[in-house]
Amino acid sequence: MTIEILPARLANQIAAGEVVERPASVIKELVENSLDAGATKIQIDIEKGGAKRIRITDNGSGIAKEELTLALSRHATSKIKDLNDLEAISSLGFRGEALASISSVARLTLTSKPAEQEAAWQACAEGRDMNVLVQPAAHPDGTTINVKDLFFNTPARRKFLRTEKTEFSHIEEVVRRIALAKFDVTFILAHNGKVVRQYRAARDSSQYQKRVAQVCGQSFIDQALVVDCQHDDIKLWGWIAKPDFFRNQNDLCYSYVNGRMMRDKLINHAIRQAYADLIPSDSYPAFVLFLQLDFREVDVNVHPAKHEVRFQQGRYVHDFIYSVCNRVLQADMELASQIAPEQNEIAAPVAYETAAARDFVKPLEKVSEGSATPYQAQYSAGAALSARAKQTSQRAAQAYQNLMTPHVVSEAKENGLQVTESNPGYYQELIADGKVLQLVQSRYAVIRLKEKLRLLSLTRLAKAINYQAVVEQWSRGVVSQPLLLPAKLNLTREQFDFVTLHQKDFEQIGILFVAMKNANIQIRQFPALLREKDVGKCFVALTDLLMACPEEKLSVAEGWQKALAQEMVLDSFEQDSASALLLNAGKIYQSKLEQELLLNSVELDLTSEISQLEQQHR
């Protein structure tokens, strides 16, 4: 067999096998072109489920007369120019195959008029070998694409089309997905001359909610939680439904990456993981989520229909989505657990707009025509219970406010220090200028104390200072910080049994974790006092330290306080950190500083060394 170049018509028809799967595929490609052209209003007219006619009309920038023929050519596009553009695609379309493929299997008419052009022009193609007829036409600013008799010249493909009702249901789903991606665009969908769907342009958050309710149903909005989190250059926002609003099919799973609708496995897996313990394994969550990140960090050219993408940092994106969704769900469950059903008082509205209270989740507002009021609801921690409360108690509102308010801790206290005002120079007599004379093995320091040299254990002194800080916080609760990305650890069976047995004690020192299968745990919050430490290594070291303690020490708070204080100690000291430790010790101990330094140091006896030097120089 000899190798030959395919005819243009045949090549386009082969490409159409990927691009034009069914009428809904044509709708998707053409509407995305309209959006790339900056259209704010798009009308879609369908006849006979799309098999007889598809007409897309928009008010976008249009196509110039001299480019009409080129627009119907294969691999012709205005979206990208070189490889750099391909590596950072910001438009929905970019391959330049859609119009050429559609025109090869249908009778296509393209009418367009840019605003700067005096008259409109029309290009016609009917499945022929790149033969395009251009003629004048009457048309307002924008573009209209008319596709008639889909697959008229490919009977084998036409017979695979389903019934008119089925094909139109696929078209509706495509329009719904696109309408959720572009809130600021008006969409009108008509079938056989009758308007079926109309989505008006949304300008603010309340109108966004109305469009989501149009697409997903009011019941979804009533059960939805707002997601809004940004970390560095990645942002996730949208709505997720409460766990007891699970679905038997994935009909309410809408995800978008940089405004492009997706059915990406990585995104869906991360979201399902967040719901893993909250809904039945054979059910699906409901969500409308938008992921925004640098265009250079995502490759959209990996799927023929552009339904999947490849992330440069796939694991990071997966963990970020999981973490945000999981924290939204957990926060709402914490709120629900605080609701006292027996109380009937109505809480005063909470000021969710304040910077201190704003976090990943807030109750969704129920939209009315006149005004919007905070939507208040109750649902059980388990997915099986669905009882709702129409009123929220004052206790629940206060609990939510406390949950969403970040802890503010002074720099000194975060470092385990309690600074007090005193006479400046009260400890200068004990420490020469408050400086370390010499570091030894990064854990010991040579200091001058009362005209004598002493070797000070920095780790012992730091542990003593840290212990005081822990005790001072203990009464009001050790400050705990949520982790942006939960840390998953695989423990030994002995470690796993120990931490699960003492889980409440770990919570007391600010460590919140969830026990999982196969001796795995997931750490979600960690003490602020240990913020400089590696979470995984620090937790394992702390666990081993506690396991070595006698049981009687673990039964009292002192044992846990000392263990936490020991883990706060730096692994090694430098000149600056050692000097800062001495200065802070003076501020804390004041008049008792000498005693504390004596307890944690030994005197350096240089008499014998001096005698040896004198003998050597005789």
C-alpha cells in the first residue's frame, strides 16, 4: 500500500468524527466561538433536535469579509500564533478545526459583520472541497452561523443519531453548563420556534444564585454552602451541597477550570474524597465549582473534546480542592452540632462581611425579589438524618462566629514568651550585653555570669520557657491553626493505637486529626506554638515521646504540657536565636534569672588548661 495525502474533504470529515459527535457538540463549539468573540447575548435556535437546523446568533466582534473564507479552512484560528500561546491558552477554542469539520458534514452558512465594517457578508459551504461562496448579506453587528442537515453526506453517522427528544436533552445540558460558566452573558435557547430556556445576564452575587437555581434547581441553592478560597495563584469558588443532598446520579456535578467546563477525573476525585465519609459510596455529591489558576499551569490540549486537562502540579491542585471542600463541610457540621433544637430564640444577624469572620464557608443567603436574608438551616452530622431547623439559636450564631474568627496571637506569645515590663538593665548585670560569647554544637552556649564563664544548655532553657508558655495558654485553650492542606501520615500499629486512644488529649494540645484505615491519620489542625515545625515529623516525634512516658504522667495535664514544650524547642540554635533566647529569659524570669541560668548551666573550670599552657611556655 502506498502512502498518500488525504483529500481536504476527507480529512475534515475524519476530524468531524472527533469534533462533531452529535448536535450538542456543534452547539458547544459554536457557542464557545461566540464567547471568544466577546458576545454578551447568544441565541440558539434548534429544529428537530438539531438534525435539521442549528442557528447561533451573537453580538460579538464578528469576522471581517476577507477572513470569512479563511475561517472555514482547517487549522485556521485567531486564538493562537505560536508555541508560547499554546502553552498558555486563555480562550475556549484554539485548534481551528470546528468550522471546517462542521462544514464538511453539513450545509453551513456564516454571516458576520464587525462594527467597523459597513456591510455584512455571508460565506456558504456545503460539504465541498474547500469551495466557499462569499456574498453580501443583511445582518446587524455580530455573527450568525446556520447549520442545516447535519450529516447529510455521511449517512453512516446520521443513523447513529438518537430521537429528537434525546438529542435536544443533550443540547440543553450543554447550554446549562455553558450558562454556569458565563454569568455575565444572556443565553436564549429555542426548539422548533418555542423558547425553552432563557438565562439573563447576572451582575452580582444574588443574580448568580438565581442563575444557579435556574440550572440546578432551587432545592440545590437551599442546601448549598458557599466556597471561596484563594491560596497564592490558585482560587476555588462556587457552591457545594450539604452531604444529605446527595444524588443517585452525577446530574449536578459541574466543575470549571479557568471558565472551561470540565469532566476531569482529578477534580471529581478530590471532591468525592471530601464527601467520602459523609455520603453513601454509590451516590454523588452536588456542586458547582470554579477553579482559577495561572494559564501556564494547566494544559487544555489533552482531550479531543477538551473535557479534561492536565495540571503541572496535579497533586497540589488535588489536595487544595479536597482541603477546601472538606473544611467547608466540616465547618458546617461543627455549626450544626452547636445548634440547640430546644431553644427557639432567633439570633441576631452575623456580620459575615467582616474581614475577621470571612473564611472558606458562610451560610448561603436566600434570595428574594425585595431583599436577601441569611439562610439559616440545621442538618445532622450524619448523612442519614435530614431534619431541618428554621431558626438558629444565639448559641449557634456565637459558635459560628468563634469558629470563623482567626486567633490573633502576639509574636512574643507565638514564640512561647510572656513579655513583662520591667527595669531595662535588670538582667544586664547577669549577662554581659545579653549576648552569647560562643556556641558549642548548636545546642550549648558559653556565657559570662557574675564574672565567671558557664556552659549553658540552650535546649533546657528553651524547654523551661516553653513550658511556662504552654501552662499560661492551657487554661484558655492552646491556640490551634487549621492546615490549608491536611497532612496524611502512615503510623505504626502501636503509634496508631496510642493516638486514637488519646485523641481527646491531643485535641487539648491543639492537634486535631481524623483516624483512617490501615493505621493512617489525617491531621487537620496543629498548634500555633509548633508552626515552625514540620507537621509530620513533629507529630511522630511527639507521639514517640508521649509513648515513652509512664502512664501516670499521661493521666495529668503536666505530662502533655512538658511534651509539647519539648517539641517546641529548636533543633539547633544560631548566634542570633541563642542571644534572643537569653534576652527573653531575662524578661520572663527577671530577678529569678540567675537561679534559672545556674540550674541549666555548668561552670567552666579553666584552671587546669591554664596550668598546661604555662608549663608549655616555661
